[in-house]
Amino acid sequence: MMNSLHSYFGSKEEEILKEFLTDVKNKSLMNIVIKNCNAIKPVSFSKADVILEEYVSVRSNMMMARRWPTCSPRARPKYLTISYQQMLKEELIDEVSRNGLVAVPEENIPVFLCLLEFMKNIKQHQEAMSSVRREKERFSAVVAEHFFSKLVPGQKYCIDENTAMKHDRCPCLTNCSNKIRTANTGIGSGLVWHGHADIFIDETIAISVIKDDCVDDSVDDDDTSDDNTDDTVSITDCAPPQKRQRTENGNNQKTSKRLVGVCADVAEVENKYSADILLDLNIIDQIIAETITNAFAQVNRNACLQGRLIPTLGCSPDHVLVLMYDPENDVLLHSSKLMKLWAFPGELNLHAVIQVWLFLNFTTFIEPDVSEKYELRKAMFHYCVGDFLCVYKEASYNEKLKPADTNFYADFVLPCYSEGAELVREKTG
């Protein structure tokens, strides 16, 4: 294993890794709070309804401004964030950032090797992914086979066996013919929130793949920044200057606004659509429900995850979103910015690749006691579900889910009114 790692000493991949591990520490996650939700209803993730406290604050401010437009607007809500630096195992990250691969502990070599090998073969994987971006069923299979699974040791993954389009072989247009692994990805309980993850990585991390009808196949020439998305750097940007000769429609690409060490000519490219489907109100509710439910299910099957923040990822053809939930301490985190999946058409964004790699290998890189170490706000999920918390604490993975009981209201709630109701009394005095 060490011999395999030794082959990357002094390589371009090692330089990229050192640079990006230094840069990624400045990223952050938001600490979010649930105001209300329908988590005690027997509904699937796609029908989850979550009202965040942050959503209520912003809407209240907008209503105030509409009612009294001449008054000074109220201050924007202050969100609590936690940086990657606070969450990551700092000694490991700093040692590798400073000294390179020679500082990788022996037990972590497989984790680093999978990233290095992915970067070495990135052209093959990004070509496969970009070839099916417009088709969710194909894209789910391809992004599992060519992206997420390649970033974890053992490359263990499965996609939902109930997906509309089943594939025995990878449906990418590069004809790799790799065998696709399907399984039951059911999580939760039919009594409360439940559903099937599109992808499971290492039977632990759920990934929801969201179809976006507005897939962007071009690079926007506008220099304006999108506050909802992260930086972009492709493997081409990190090549020697003489090899970086890119043109779009016969014109040279725009000049970089800043330098990033080894990636000397990083072009900051913005997506055409600033509002990605991942930030749709219904979609984000679905991913929050899946994040919370899967975290309970994973703790139930692996006691070593108790007290940890467990990630769930949302993925569209253009972006990746990360949420994390600690079911023991009731802490919920949400990406401060979307990760741009593509730096240029057909070229993956290395910022996103390395961040996804860190979260997929969260037991290696993220401290186990983050929720207890920092003064994070409670998500209030435990409070919202009340007595139903015991159902979530028994949630399971690989669950054979039964259809939700949509007749519950008619069968049980309404009869209560007719059978044991008490007539209202007239007010006195």
C-alpha cells in the first residue's frame, strides 16, 4: 500500500492536494434550526415539509419592509456557521498540507489513494459524467460509478433498485461497461418520514440525485459573482502554463481574478443559472428529511457513529449540497454555498471533488465530537417530533418500506370526533 502511495510523491496530484487542503479550511456550514415540520406524518421524503427558523426570519423581514417601506429595514438574521477548520482533524490536514503524502498515517493511506487515483484518471470520469447530464436515471448510475464511489476505499456503492431505468452496466456514453450495483436503499419507518436514497455510499452516506431541467452546458461570460456557489478550479487549470491553452468559441478564456498557488491561472467561472434546483423549497425539505432519517438509521446499525455528524449529499447536474445531522445531540448543518460540480463544460471542479472526498470519508477527516465541542444550536427536531422520537431511534437502513397509510385520517382521526366528542359549552359572563 505504501508503495502505491510512494508513486505519487512529487506528483502534480500531490501538489494539488496540498494546496486545496490549505484552501478548504476556510469553507463553512450553516447551523440551521427547524421551526416546524411534518415529521410525525407517515409520508415519503418527497412530501416532507420543513419550515426553518431562518426562513421565517427572512420572510418576516420582507413582510415588515412591505408594510412599512419608509422605515429602516431590519437587520438581516445572523446565521451561526462552523468552518471546516473547526470540524476537520486539524493535525492530519496540516501535516499533509505542509509535508505532502509522506505525512499520511498508514491507516489513512487507502483514503488518500482513492482521491489521487481519481485525479489521475479524472478525464475519463468527467467525460462519462458530462455525457449523460440531462438524464436523471442515467446520471444517477454514472455519477455513482464514476464519481462518488471512486472517492472512497473499496468503491462500495449501490443505487436504488426501484429506479425507473434499471441498468446492468454503466450507461455512460464512453462505453466503460462497468457493472452497476443496485440494492434496496430504503431508510426510515413507514410510520414517519421514509423513502429510498438514489445512491448509498459504503452503506452509510445517502445521496439524493435531483433532476434539473435547466442544465447549463455553457460558460457564462459575465464576471458577476454568485453568492450561492463556491469557487471553481479544473484539472486543466493546474497543468503547466504551456499546456493551458483553452479557447471557447474561438476566443481565449477570461483572465483569472486571483492566484491559487500551484493552480496559477484559475478562472472563476459562474454558472448560467444562479438558482439551482437543489435550493428549491420542496427539494431542500426532501434532502433535510433524508439527512435526519438516515442519520438515525446509521447510528442504529453502527454504535461507533453515536455523537457524530453524519453527512447526506444532494446532487444536481451542476451542483453538490452537503447536509449533516447528529441525532444524539440534535444538531443540523447545511452548506453555506453550493459546490459547483463543473469548472468548465466537461471539466470537473477540483474544489468540489476534494470537499466531497472529505465528507464521504467523514470518519477519517471530521472530529467525532464537533456537536459537543462547539456551542451549536439545537435543530429542535427532537422537540418537533415529541413522542415520535422513539420511532426515529428505531429507524433502519435497507428497510422494505410499505406504502404510507394515507387513510389514517379517515380511519382513526375523524371517528374520534363522532364517537367520543364533547359538545362545546356556551361562554358565561
